Amino acid sequence: MDKYSNIPRVQDYNGVYLLDTVHMGNSGTVGVYLLTAKDNSDNFAIIETGPESTLGNLKDAIFEAGFKLENLSHILVTHIHLDHAGAAGALAAETGAKVYVHEIGYKHMHDPSRLVASARRIYQEKMDVLWGDMQAIPNQQLEAVNDDDVLEILGHKIKVLYTPGHARHHVSYLIEDGSIFTGDSAAIKFAGSSIIRPAFPPPELDLDIWPVTIAKMLEQNPTRLFLTHFGEVKDAKGHLQALQTRHDKWANTVLDALKAKKESPEIINIMTSLGEDELNNDKAPASVFFRHSITSDYAMTVMALSRYWQKFHPEKI
């Protein structure tokens, strides 16, 4: 074990708490952020919820941070993927909290049946253990958001940034001190390594629009980033400026393999070697290797990038 093997379940960032959902028993992979009220009342908001399968862990972390679940008043999700929004319906039902989601994702939060059915087709018998279920949220508890909306929540003015690329329904949230809650729009980075790992999921990956997202976040002059996977990034501008290069390297590696007529299993091996070599060269500890192996799956990365090139740029293959 190395010193990064066990991440604290609660980390305090001066009014923002990072709560570890301990997904599948693994610390430091899926986070939820708790935002305190500016008037120091007991009410609080959360950004992200984690999957429904980790709801019990999230409740424990809220309690450990010194809060009571019944004081949860607002839930903001960056997008509707199950590791980010899966527990929103259950939390909304239990607390009466209002849930904020991009307008494209609104209908899926109100009626998640198609979203859940699609996930069950992919994960089959592993679905319940990995993600659990996703409960519907009544319209009166849902609010659709879009780019440049300003939400007044618990004394905070929270600016909504539309940040597609990872998904069409992705937003990020900017608070007054310059912090941006980025979801997956600013990729993945774990303590113990300098490597920024692209977050490329099927089926909506769009690398044509992602540079606009990066530029938009840079325009906010962010002071720090809060990544769902996982934690605080203090050098916000440096991280964002490096992100496009990281995207290009991974995307072009798959493009070169497609141009060489390589089949999916071979491309997965190529990407696995690339990812492992990057971490080895960075002298990343074993715990970081492990977290990346379960957070940014190479097979799904290859599936996403292959689909992107074939759909948007077949002329380059």
C-alpha cells in the first residue's frame, strides 16, 4: 500500500467539502461536493450525487462532515451519467431538494426509464452492484439550466457553464471564489500523479466542441477546479491548458490505429500500453494505476473514439 491508497472520506476546502462515495469499495474514484450556506445556516447543497448504489456511503459522509440529510435543499448535477446523477432521484424523494440539470438531460431525470434500460443492456447482471437504480424526479422538483444562467442558492450566485464534449447534456458550475465544479469536462486526475486522463465515454463524445468548452472555462479565470474524479486541482489554468494536448494524443492514437485497419482488440491493447506507459513514466503509485483502471476503462475509450472518428470524420480514416 502507498500513501494514496486510502483517501479521506471527507475533505474540507473552506466551505466546500469533498465527500467520497467509496464506489465499489474503492476510495478516491467518485466524489460529491457539499456546498455550505453563506449565512452559516444548517442548509447545504450538493454538486453531483454519485450512483444510487453508493447512497448509503454518501449519507454517512454527509453526517461525518457535520450535516443532517434533511437540510439538503439543492442538488446540482453536471450531467446525467449514473456515476454523477444516479442517486439524485432517491435524494430528492427523501429530502424534497430541488434538482438542477441541463435542459437536454431534464426529461431523463424526470423519467429515467430509457436511461436505466440502456445501462442495464450494457452492464447486465452487474448493473445493480455497480450503479443501482435511478428514481424519477417530479417536475416540481426539477429545474432545467443552460449556459450563463445564474442560480441564487444558499446565498451563492452560481454561474452555469454549458460544457459539452463529454456529453451533450454536460454543464459545469462556477462559484464566486472562482472555483469550477467540472464534472467530466476537465477530465480525470488523481492525487499522487501529474497525469491528466481523458474522460472519453460512448456514445456522445464530441471532440469538435470540446475545445470550445475548454476555452469557456479558461475565460472564467478559474482559481481552482473541483473534479468529480477526483478532488481539487489548484493549478486550474495549467490543467485546462494541458487538456487539449492530452485529448489530441489519445484521439490521434486511435485514429492512427483505425487508418492502419487494426481491429478493436488490438486498438485496446495499444491504448492500454499508452496509458500504462504514461503512468509508469510519471512514477505513479500503484493506487493511482488501480483508480485509473476502474475509472477510465480502455475498452470504452476505444469504443468512444472509434465511434467519434467514424461518425464525424470518416474522411480521415
